[in-house]
Amino acid sequence: MLVTEVEFELPKGYVDDAGTLHREGVMRLATAADEIYPLKDPRVQGWPAYLIVILLSRVVTRLGRVPEVTPGVIEGLYSEDLAHLQDLYNRINGLAPTTVLITCPHCGRDHEAEVPRSGG
């Protein structure tokens, strides 16, 4: 069975205008549309780094009791929380690099090595 949604807890949490802290949420798997449509957004065209803000506002389906997760909500996250969501996005969508532990045949030390993803 394919899991299409993942619950998460932010390290710090989003504080809304009323001062309420929101830490628990749900992120769904991204679709092709989630990755393509934001590229048409003028904010992304003028500032490519804004892409992650739009992407996360599309795939974070719940954040505490916030009525709607908008780009403005994502902008209001602490840096640690933004990084946490970016990492989660990459992991659940199969975009995180895979690493393996290898032993150097010359020195005998263990090292982590990144395994390239296939098909790309």
C-alpha cells in the first residue's frame, strides 16, 4: 500500500498572528503539477529560491490549526523548520541521496559514499 501522506512535527513551530504555536502537520507526496506549476509563478521567475516556499505551501496539507497553509505561512517559519520540511519533502518524494558505508581497501577506514540515483 502506497503511503501518500506523512505526519511531521516541526522542531520549533509556526507562530501565528495570535501567538499560537503550531508544530504538528501533514505533508502529502508531490505530484508533477506541484513541481511544474510553481515555475510559472512570477515570484519564482524573479527569485528562483522562492520555489521551495510555493512547493511546500502546496504539499503541506495541515499545520496545527492553521486554516490554510499559504506561501505566507511557509515564509513565517523559522529557518530550522523550513530546512526540516525541505528534508522531509526530499525524503518522501525519493529525492534524497542514498548513502552507504564503504571500507577503503587501502587504509581500512569506513567512509560514507553517495549512491547515484538510477534513471536520471
